[in-house]
Amino acid sequence: MRRILLAVFLMAIVTYIPRVLPMAFVKKRIKSKFLRSFLFYVPFAVLGAMTFPSILYSTGNLYSALTGMIVALVLAFLGKGLLTVAISSVLAVYLFQFLIH
């Protein structure tokens, strides 16, 4: 039980430090347009880097996973909502799996 609490405490510190340090050291507003745009897109890039490999291995079949990903990308590019994109990509994977078996 102590090890679990210690692990949770350490994880809390490790995730808390990167959030607090910038606020502690940077007192004034960032004026660099490049740096502001870079910091704006970092969360999206990290989320994409963490999600992309999982997409390819989510179904156990690379081709059905690619089918679902392509459907999701096309619908997202066309500006469809999150629910529409998610349901459509799941249906595309299901239909692909159904057709190949």
C-alpha cells in the first residue's frame, strides 16, 4: 500500500512541476508569435503522437484500422462532428471486418 501511495505521489509531482515552473519563471506575457503558436500546438501534437500508434493496432488487422482511420480523417477534414466521425469510423471498421471474413 505504501508503494502505491508513493507512486501516486511521485506521479503527481512529476506532472505538477512542468505546469508550475513556466508560471513561476515567466512573469510577463509571451510576445513572440512563433513561440506562442508553438506552445498552442504542442498539446495537439502530443495527443496525435500518443494516439496514432494505438489506432494502427486497435483492431488486430492493419487494413481495417487504416480503413477506420481514413474514414475518420476524411470526415474530420470535412468538418463533421466528433460523434459522426467516431460512429462512422467504427461502422467502417465493422463493415470491413465483416466483408473480409
